[in-house]
Amino acid sequence: MFIRPVIGAAGGGDVLPVMDGLITWLDATDVGTINSTTWQDKSGLGNHWTSTGLSSFPSDVPAESARKWGDAGHATKLSAPDILSGLSECEIFWRAKAGQATNGWGNCSDITGNPALWYPYNAYTELGWGSAEIRQVAQPSSVLVYHTINMWTAANDWGAYFNGAPWATDITNVVQFSTTPYIGGMIAFPGNYWIGYMKSIAIFNRKLTTQERSDMNDYMDALGS
């Protein structure tokens, strides 16, 4: 099990339990990486995420070491350079909680051309991370508390974990990414926005091993609530 390093008031540490293939790492516990227009990438590659100018930048919630995304009249969407298109495999982790329990104004986080994650959406969740297909899967028991979602994509190999446990898999898959990835807003449906809180996001340019996936899920879980 990965034990998260002890951190000071200024930041969330400088390494993840897995660094090989890391292309983006956003860390809300590290206040020095966030300003009024940019959430800085800690991977060392400079893949920073910037405000699209549609509305306000995610607000700081110091008590939760998180960023608040979206509410009525305050849509938020960040974009990054083209770091995903052309990849043959990829994996993402993020620690977040939804701001409401039922489908409402947005409630989505999109990093591909399709909804990477749209929940709560009626009685199910839509997942499409790095894939040409959108999958409808069972709704988790509660998304109003902090949780970790992990998804990978490769040729005929797609899967998702919720809080470190298998959630959905598919042995039929075509890898697909947008040239302009977004966090917090949908490309296909630009009027929809994520509503909730995010602590951390990590993206890799490969599919992780089972042990690496376990270590990353332990790290995200250690960010707490």
C-alpha cells in the first residue's frame, strides 16, 4: 500500500507513487500551482490547464483542499494542449465529489470528445474516457462524498474502477481522444458543466499495471474527504 508523504501547508508533495508515463498531474492541495487563470501541471512537462474564458476559474475551498467547480451562473471549463490525441493507450485517476445527487445543470467532467464522465445522470452513469463508445453503467451508491474514479483505454481493452474496486470493463474498444481536452465541461454539449469539487487528477500515456493502479488508487484515497 502506498503511504502518502506528510505535507506542509504549502503543498501536496512532489511525487506520485507512479511517475513513469505521467503527462498531467493536477493537485489542489498544492496551492502554489493555482492562480486566477491556470491550474499548473506538476508532471514536469508543462501541460498546464487554463480557463477557456467562459466563466469563473474553479474557486478554492481551503477547508477541503479542493477546487469547487460550477454552480448556477458560474460555469467552469479548463483546457490543455493536445496531450492525448494519437495515444494508443492512456489511464486517468481523479479524486472528486459531485455537488448534487441527481441530474441537473451539467454534472459532467469531459476530457474526450464524448462524455468521459457524466454523473449522476438519471439512474446511471455515462462513461466514455478515451473511447469511441459511450457506456452506461450502474450508478455508484453515493457520489456526494469524495471518491476516486480511475479509467483506462487501449485497443479492445477499456475499464473503470470506483474507489479501487472494478466498476466496468469492455473487451471491445476503439481508442479515441479529442485534440483539445477539457476538464469540467463537455465538448459535444458545451452548455453542460461539472458541478462539484476536485482534489487531484493524474493522467498517464499508458495503461498501468495492476500494482501501479492499486498504488495510485491508494494515493488518491489518502487525499481524504
